[in-house]
Amino acid sequence: MVAGDTGAISLGMGAFASRQTVMGGSAVHVAASVVRDKVRKAAAEMLEVDAADLDLRDGRVEVKGVPRHGLGFAEVAIAMAGAPGYSLPGNLPPGLEHSHNHLGNSLTYAGSFMAVEVEVDAETGRVELRKIVVVNDAGFAINPNLVRGQVIGSVVHTLGNTLFERMVYDEHAQPQTSTFAEYLLPTATELPPIDVILVEYPSETNPLGVKGAGETACVPVPAAIVAAVENALAPFGVRLAEFPLSPAGICRMIHDARVKPGSNP
């Protein structure tokens, strides 16, 4: 498989929109399916059995119900390379390779749901994340551990957008956030337990049934956290209209709500 290098292949538009598995994975799947069928046909000729009676597993082509009676993939590949004076098995074209360009005519849309538990210190404005649960649909999960890692990375990325990362400019449009001392990033000490529950609703737009997994979980994070903080501050009558949320900003909103006429201090 050749990927990500237009010096070696003529087609390539880049890696974006969580499309690597949808596009590249589908191309690999189709090409591998063609090679699989060719291996089965060649081995059937070599073993003098029907192709439907063969299984492919663990690098071998074996006759169903007859353990260890079969051929290794390497043996089939050598036979399909050809030899002078001998015809190829099944009179098939030589070699065990296939090229496929996958054209995705339809987009895939993944989905994610998030629940968050927070605790807000009304005196300091500090928001403590207690627990996050994410239910994520990326279609058929080829490697569930990698999908969970993608989801957790998406959550952490957007936690920074919601609670820490802020670009500040002065009245002359000069950036005041110029180092990581001012531009805060979430680290391990700020992260709560993150539970990821994978659900699978396979896509019908590609042969693998996969969807993007790298960005979906970013979407619900700000809304869930802002809603949770606003719920915690409901006794003060605080309504949140923007993020990132800062301790100073939360304290200011609590103060303003307390001194507002008709409020309950």
C-alpha cells in the first residue's frame, strides 16, 4: 500500500475531514478483495478443489474441514509469478496485485453524544471536571482502541477551547497572548476520567461501513461543559453567553448577578 506521497502516486488530495479510513480504507478493502478472490481461484486449481471449498486464514488457503491441507500465500504467489514452459494456475493473469482508486460520491456523518459532571467553586470561579462520558458512532470500528483514542483526543482538544485557551488582543489589535504562560493548555492534571462508549451504525456510503472518528467528539464538548457550568450556577441566576470560561469571568458574572436589582444574594 502506498499512501500520502504524491511523488509516488499521481492522485492525492491530502488528509483532512477524518477521511483516511473512509477513502484509503475503502480502496484497500476493494483491492484486497480482488486479490483474495484471485488467490482462492489459483489455489483451487493447484489443490484440485472447488474455490467455494477454500478458506483464507492466517496466511494460508486451506480446504474447509481439512485442517492444514492447503497452501501458504507465498506458495500461491510464487506459482502466480510464472515459470518458463508452464501455464499459470487457472490461466489467470500473472501476479497477485491489484490497484483501485476509490471515489467517494457521498459524505459520511458520524455522531457523538456527551454527558459531563462538573463542580464550580463560587468563591474562586474554578471549574473542576469530575467525569465525562462520550457515546460515539464512527460506523464500523475496525480498531476500537484506536477509535477510543481518537475520541479522547478530540475531547481533550476541545476542553482546551472551552476552559483554557484564549487569544487576547489589546485595543490596537496586538496579541497579548504570546507565550504558553498566558495561553493555557489542558494537561493530565486537569483531565477527569473519560469513558468512551462506542456504538456502531455502519455507513451505507462505503464498502467498509466506516465513518470519521477524529473530529466528531469535538462538537458536543463546549455545549455540554457550558450547560453544566450554567446549571451549577443556576442559584445565582448566571447565564453564560460565550466561552472559553475563565475563573475570573465566572467570578465576575456571579458578582454581577448578586448585585443586580431583584437578585437573591
